[in-house]
Amino acid sequence: METALEEMEVRLKYLIFKRNIDYKSTKLNIKESKTEKLLSVKLPDIPLPQFSGKYEEFGNFKSQFISLIEDNDGLTNTQKLYYLKFSLTEEAKLIQTTDETYKSLLKALEDRYENKRAIADSQILSLINLEKLKYESAEDLRKLLDAVKKNLRTLKDLEYERNNLSDVLILNLILQKLDKETRKQYEITFKSKEVSDLDNLLTFLKNRSLVLDGTFLFTYSKSFSKDQSYHKRFNRRDKQKTKYHHYVNPNK
């Protein structure tokens, strides 16, 4: 009796062990199947980054190119040189080197375009020369906002951090570029004589563009409904006129 019980216990343990093995194997097969499916998915090709010779764009171009091409161990230096030349456009492709090698061309680009002073100057000038808005426009507000944010981000990458003085100067530069109505609406938001905050202004401009978008859609929808109503009335009158002429001149 004891022997039969022991055998039954052993068989039961074996069945439980086998079930666990089958379960783990099934999970592993499912995982491998999912991995194979992911690997079989055809991802779109990543295009080579382009560099035209703008100082503020070189840092981003260089980091992307190094990640895609330089760190690729499957490429020879000759191939890397070809890809680097292919990535250069406009002014940047005119740069000359003493040696026809990848390292030489990359070094020449670094010597010319990794110029902290030139990049900082270009960003300050870009802020000063922001295009003045002539009338309310959600699209123009977004363009102005994006340009300001891009300049601030580039200056931050150069380790020029914002402070109270820079914020006041930039804020007033932006205010000078706003259209009259947007400037008026911004001034209405003040409840004291305190100097405004740059972040508050940027948030206001973002919200203002959303409001203008909504107003445009509402106006367009209303105008479209009027046009549809007018055309319906016109078509109805035209049909009535046709019936009248047919009644008066039945032979026509």
C-alpha cells in the first residue's frame, strides 16, 4: 500500500513538473514568435541628416551623423567620407581640406562651425530681428513662439542660462513684435504694475493662438452655413421660376 502511494506521489510530482516545463516552453515560444514578428517588420529608412552651413544647426547635425554613420562599425572610412560629403549642402559643401579623408573633413567642419561666439551672436540677432506681426494670426503667433523657443534652447545648450535681466529684455523684444490687438489683450491680463514674466508671456501667446484657431473655425463654419442656406434658397427660387415659365409657355 505504501509503495503504491509513493509511486502515485512520484507520478504526480512528475506530471506537475512536466506541466510547468510545457508552460514555460509555451511562454518562451510565444515570446520568440513576437520577437520574430517585430524583427520582420520593415521599418522606414532613416534619411541622412543635412547640414547647410548654419552655425546653430551644426551641433545637432554632428550628433546625428556620428550616431548613424561614424559609430557604424560596418562602414569603412571611405564610405563614411562619401556619406559626410553627401550630407553637406549649400555653403557647407564648399569647405576644403588638406587631406581627402573622413577625419580631415569632419575636423574642418568642427573648426569652422563649432564657434560658440558665432552661434550666440546669430541667436541674439534672430531674437532682435523677429518679424513683426501686422494683424491677429494663429499661424504667425505659433511661428514667433517656435522661433523664440528655438533660440532660447540653443542659447541654453551653449550654457547661457536665463536670468531676470535676460528675461526682461527678451520679453520686451517680443512685445514690440506683436500686433496691436494681441498686445492689448496681453496688457489687459495685468492687475498690477509689476514687470511681467517671460514664461507667462509665452504661455499667453500659446493660448492666444489656440483661441484664434477656434474663432477662425467658428467663423468659417458659420460662413459656410450661410452660403449653403443661400444656395438652397436660390435653387428653390430657380425651380419655382422654371415651373412658372413652363406653365405660362407649355410648348417650351
